[in-house]
Amino acid sequence: MTYILLYIALTWLALMPLRFRAMARGYRNISLALKALPTALAAAFAAAGCFGAEARDLYGLLVFAGLCVCTLADIALDVRFEVGGALFFTGHAVYVAALGQYREPSWWCLTVFVLALAGLWRFALRYRRYFPRPHLLAGVLIYVVALASLLAFSLPLPLLAPSPRSTLAALGAVTFVVSDMTLCHNLLLKRPASYHFVSLGIYYMAQLLLALSAFSPA
């Protein structure tokens, strides 16, 4: 618990303020490093969970791999948006593969997927006139499929396979979707830095929750 509190304090009180200060002063490389560091630390938590256990399971390894991909995506997103988006899509696909270790696809998954996909597509299409290029909207709509899949595989788990791990995974997935929705809103409507600060903080909490789910439920 101490390490978790230290992560939260370090991220919110030090790394994030320094990241936005570096951005404001034009220190691009420092800004990118500071942005990726909290996700890299979350990956370190996942590594401790899956490699420190007596019996390693595929779920923990896949969550660790997904966090590593998302660390790269954090950097790529600010360099070239399309590449970062593709990496985040890949990271979500790895998370879905991890969650698939628990339960095979069911009617619960399909129902949640359809509802989530419809809701997220509707949300994204509300902002279609703000996208600077049509292919970016198309990319977001494809990315939404990954988000809907993440929700479909995670939300039913606390009910179908109750455990601390499944609860953390479900909370992480929901938090991840909320962070992406706020990011979309803030970027396209050109909200001030304070809005992005909150959005980024929510994103880091999502990664932390997923990282903690890598620890063995036993």
C-alpha cells in the first residue's frame, strides 16, 4: 500500500506538474520522458506482480506487455498522433487477450460490447466537426472498438469470476475509457492545461489499477 500511495503522490504532485511545466517552456524531450514515466512505473508494478509470484500466469505477463506498449504509445502520441493511437489500440488488444484468460466470450460480453460500442461511437460522432482531418475521425471510430472490447471482457468479470484481480481489471478498464473520453473532449475543444492535467491523471490511475491486477489473486 505504501508503494501505491508513493506512486500516486509522485505522479500527481511531481511528475505531472513537471511535465506541463516542461511543455510550457518548450522542453519537448523532457516533457515526453515525464509523460511516459508514470506508465513505465505502472509497468514496473505489473512486473513485480507477475515475475515475483511463485507461479507466473499468462494474465500478468500480458498486462505487463500491454503496459510496455502503452509506455511507447505515451511518447508516440505526442510525436505522431496516428502512431500513438495505433500503439494504444495494440495495448488494448493485449489487455483484452489478458482478460480472455479468465472467461471465454459469452452473451454477457456480447451485450456489454454492443452497448459500449454504440455509446462510444455516439460520443465520438458528437465531435466529428471538430476533427481537423476525416481520417482521424475514422481512426478514432476504429479505436473505439478496442475500448468497447476492453469493457466487454472486463465489466462482467467481477460477477462471473469474482476476485480482487477481476475487480481491479474492471475498474481499470472503466477508468481508461473515462480518461480517453475526457482526452477527446479536451483536445478537440482546445481546453486549457488544467483540463488536460485531470484527464492525464485519470489515465495514470487506470494504468495503475490494471498493473495491480497483475498480482496473483492468491
